[in-house]
Amino acid sequence: MFSCARQREVPTMRKFGALLKVSFWGMLYAMNLAGGNRKRRISGAGVLALAGGLMLMLSATYSFSFSTMLAQQGMVDMLPMLMSLLAVILCAAFSLFGAQGILFSTRDMDLALSWPVSPLQLVLSRVLALYLENLFLLGVWMLPVWLAWMLQGGCTPAAFIALPISVLLLAFLPCVLAMAAGFVLALISARFSHKALINNLLYLLLLAGIFAGSFSLQGQMFQMQSAFFTSWPMRPFLWFTEALKLQDASLAALAAVCVLPFLLIAWLISRQYAAILTLLASHRARFDYRLTRQHSSGHMRALIGREFRRYFGISIYLFNTGIGLLLLAIGAVAAVLQKDQLQLLMAQLGSESMPMTAVLALTVGFILAMTQPTSCSISLEGEQLWILKSAPLRPWELFGSKIGMQLILVLPFLVVCVPVMGWALGVTTAQAVALLVAAVAMAFCVAPMGLVVNLHLPKLDAPNPTVVVKQSAATLVGLLAGFALMLPGALLFKLIPQVWNGCGWLAAAAALYLTVGILLWRFLLTRGAAMLEEL
């Protein structure tokens, strides 16, 4: 007789440790740029390090300016509270779409659900991978805060011990917000047939709520109202500040408000995890097809229509690259409604060192740098890129459709919002026209630049669009390149600020951006076409 040896049961903690390791390295693997396991791991960590560098730069900028302002008012101890609030907002915004991609990606659904682990363990392993990412970003963010706080005399010896523990606890909070929003959005959208439309509407409502809350908190914050620092939304950040000084039971209160909701939401998600994944992956059959006359269109029209269908069909693609245009529209409306107050404020501040045209140019340039669908449009083709390459299309048609989609999206906002904001802020007609021309020229430069970046840093094997849009190197490098495009305009403003009544530097910037845009287009038609064939 043959006997089967009894297999030894793997301890639960070892299973969970293996799951967490797979989830974390899988997240870094999804950010990779090159082939080979070692190269993939390094490149994924490099992308994360690049995001950490951006957080470090932003934190240093705000920390030292806020610390000086608060020290003058004798409120330097409020610096950790304000900066931790900003950190959680940024990490939550960064994790919102990431949580949906990590938690509710249906690409590996069958494999993940077949593992001999409970749904709670599976959910915890995935959200803890998101937590480790937030912990890194939050820890990098708090370094300049701690330095600025120490230089202003607010740091105590206890902070050297309490700061690492407090950051470990606070990093759960953006995960809680992202998990809660992602769970509700997935639960609602999974029950409708038009998932993309429902997702877009829900995200629009969520962003509207975030903007309304941010404006309310911002008004209270800059007025330094005491109600702002003691309100319930600020309690976790108040406890964070008190925990840095080891006051009372602040550390325990911070742990309770951060860790317990994290575990509770993970348990709620695990209860309906398989059902949500199944609904998200399902497609309803239609029986209302009718035989009608077919219409044909040219290559460009069909390709641009295809780009727009993808743009509005992927929620993270729409809101991550279109949030700048939404801010531009909101800013134009707010400028019209607050026209008199803004002009009075500008008169009080004075405009000798920084005229209003420069302020508007900086604002519009920042928004154009943020609006780059082309920087991830090739990566979103994914494994179907070969179909596009095998079609009877010339390179200028393929590249032109992607650039054309971005320009069709951006130009109407510029044509409407820039003159409106110029009128509301008292800019002359000539300056408004020059500003609009420079903005349009920069738009014609940013669009091909995004394609060039994406050709150099493609990501065709991403598990979901979230990785491409939020975590790929092409998106981060494209964003940095867009910001770098603003530097020549700033240099021209310093060199020739008064030429043609303040319009000369804008005209020179427009000529420069158009020249760079033409050179980038020439690159796409030559070297870019060869790079596309190599993908």
C-alpha cells in the first residue's frame, strides 16, 4: 500500500507575509520600465523615488514659508498640524485611484481568489502595500517639516522619538480615505451597465465635494481662526502635533482614529470582495441591435474619435489629466464672481515686481503642464498596440490623432477662460491677447512633448490603467518636463518685462514654444516613427 504524507499546514502569518510581499513587489513591478527582473525592480523603485523627490520639493517650499509666517504670529507649533493636513490630502489624492487599481483590478481576479487565503487576508495584503507607499511619501514629506520646525525653536527632544511613531500611524489615514472612496465608488458603479459613465459622474461629485471642503478650510486656515484648529476634521492632526510632544493620550487617540477605521473598512470590503470583482468584470448582453446604413469617415476623424472614447471611458485617465482644465474653469468663474474684491486686493499688494500678466501666465502654464493625455496615450494601447501598428496608417496620422485630441480638449478652455480671467483681473486687451497666444503656443508644444516622453518611457504591460496614468515614469517625467517648459518664459519675463507694454516677453515665449513644438513634431515623424515600430 502507498501512503500519502500529510502536508504541513503553512502558518497564517507566513501566508500573509508572502501575500504582502507579492502585493508590494507587484506594485513596484507594475511601475517598471525595462525588461528583466532586476531592472524591473530597480525601475519601479526609481519611479517611487521620483515621486518622493516631488513630495520633498513641495514640502520644503511650503514648510519654510509657513514656518516663517507662523513664527511671526507666535504659532509655530501649528506647523506640523498644517503640513500633516497637506500631506494627507496629497497622499489621499495620489492613492484614490491607486486604491481602485490595487484593490479592484480584475486582471488577476481568478488567480487571486483561488489562493488558499481568506478574503480579509487578501484585501489587507493589498491595502498594506498601498500603506507602505504612503508611508514612504509621508515620511519624505515630514523631513523638511521637522527641519523647519526645529529651526524655529518648536521641536522638543521628545519629537525625535515620537515623530517616527506618529508618521507610522498617520500614514494609515490617506489609505482610509482612499479605501472608503474606492469601495463606495466600486460598489455603486459595479451595479450599473454603463460603468464608465457612472464612474465619471461619481468622481465629479467627489471632486466637487473636495473642492468645496478645501476652499472652506483654506479660508479658515489663512485667517488663522481658532475654530479651524479645534474642528473635528482637524482632530487627527491636532493629536499628531500633540503626539510629537508626547502629551497625554494623544498617541493612543491618533492610533485609534487611524488604525481602527483602516481595519474596519478592510473587513467591510472583504465581505463583498468577490461579488464586486465579479460585477466589475461582467458585461451585460444586448439584444437591441438593428441593421442600419453604415457611414464611413476619414482616418483622422476615426482615430480622434477613438482617442476621445478612451479618454472619457477611463475615469482615472479623464480626471488625472483633466483636473487642470476643471481648475481653470473654476478659477475663471470665481474671478468673475469676485472681480471687485480681486482687483482691490491686487491694488493693495501692488504689481511692480509681479504684474498680473505674469501671475496669469504662471497659472495657465502650470495648468497646461498638468494636462498631458499624450504622455500616457501610447502606454494605454497596451497589448493591442500591434493592431494599431498593423493598420494602414501613416505615422503622422497616428501621432496627429493623439495630439489633435489633446488640442481639441485644451484649446476651448484657453480661448474662453484666459480672456475672462484677464478681464476680471484688469489686464489690458493687448496683454490678454498676447497671453492667449502664448498659452496656445505652449499647448502646441506640450502635446507632442508628451508623446516623445511616452515613446522613450513606454509601459505596455501594465495590469490596469491606474498604473499607467498615476504611477508610470512617463507621467511623472512628462509632468516635470511640462514644468521645465515654464522656465524659458520666466527667463524672458526677467529679461524683457517692459517691451511692447508688457507683451514682448509673451510674444517671444510664444515664438519659442512654437519652434520647440515644430522640432518635436519633426522628431516624431522621423525617430519617433522608428521608436514606435520597435515597441
